[in-house]
Amino acid sequence: MNLIIIEDEKPSARRLQRMLQSLHLETQVMLHSVEESIDWFQNNAHPDLIFLDIQLSDGLSFEIFETIEIKSAVIFTTAYDEYALQAFKLNSIDYLLKPIDEDDLAAAVKKYQERLPKKQAVTLDFNDIKKLLVNPIDREYKKRFSVKVGQHLKLINIDEIECFYSENKGTYLHTTDGRNYLIDATLEQLEEALEPQTFFRINRGFFVNINAINDMISYTNSRLQIKLNSYNAQEVIVARERVKDFKMWLE
């Protein structure tokens, strides 16, 4: 929640700031006059909520609304009750009289929060998520990679790739004919580029192609060891925290 305080008495502004902190709300800005407030609103994105004193050092804060179209919600904080009717014609949530009571402040904040639109919770089971991954809407994945071979560029189709792995701060692909090529991408970038039905990131440094898996063996600490058709440069291990998702991916 973005909120600001407009209050000409700095001790009162600081007291209000501390009270809001006790409600786990942080104040981004404190303003102290009509002129300063108008200038700020003209040059900054408007906050969600304003705590607004009415009598400021250079006039009534209502003058701000006459100059600037403000859509933020407002909680008025003032020592005078005669402005209540005028205040409620604006975007007012509550009208708190000084000295502000902590319980009244908490109630006013709660009133504002209850007026916010509720986020609708969406629950997806794994099959729903899997469908979204398998049949993404309007999504194009990499069909080939270009690699440098000497002074030449070589195109490698995605179905020729058994796996991708990181080594010595570089990222490599391994082909079905047993060759390794350095590519200009990180594994994090590959997560967005690879078709998720075909490739799975089994640990921090390795993606495997489902079509290249030759065998799967139980391994220490509830992990899995994967045997690929041609890649055997190092052990290919499914991290323990990824084993469950890996097994679901295989189905």
C-alpha cells in the first residue's frame, strides 16, 4: 500500500507515522503545505491512501482538490470538526479528530482495506497446470540453436539435442550424435525458450530431453540418476526437491 501524510505540524506528522508503523504501514512521503502538496501531486504518481490534515500552514487542504484531480482515498486528520461535511464530499474514508486515538486509526485503516476489491483465488491442480504447460496459448518455443564451429555457424534442430548443461560458467548443448557445443544463453533463459513437455530442468545445471532418457535409477538421498542415450561425461542427477515434479512430468 502506498500512502502519504500531509500535515503542517511536523511533530504530529511524525507521531502519525509511528502509529502507522505499528500497523505495519510505511509512509513514503510527508508533505507540509498546500503549495508543496500540489507540486508533489503534479510530478508524482498518486498514492493509494492520503492521511490529510485540513488546516495547513498556507491554507485549507481542500485547495489541493480544487487544483489537482485526486483519486486517492483520504483519511482526514484534524483538530476541527466543522469541516466534516465538506470532507465527506471528497474521497473520504474517515474523519479522525486530534489527538488521534490508536484504535480509531486502526479502524479507519481497516475500513479502507475492506473497500479494496477482493482478489479472487484460483486453485489449480497439477493436471490443470500440466495442460497449461503442454498447450500454452500463442507461445512459440525454440526450434533450433545456432552454434559456432570455428569460423562457421551451424544450426542444430531441437530434436537433435539430448540435454543442456552448465560448465565453467558456460552453457552447452549435447547432441544425439555425442557432440557438445557452447551456446550463447543461460539456463535461466532456456527455461523460457524450451518446450516444457520435452525438456525438464532436473537440477540447477541441467536440462534433459524426455526422448533421450534411456534409464532411471534410484540414487542416494531420495534422488534419481538419469542415463541418457549418448551423454556420459558426468552423472546426471535429479535433485531431491525436483524428483516429485520430474515424475509428474514423465506421465
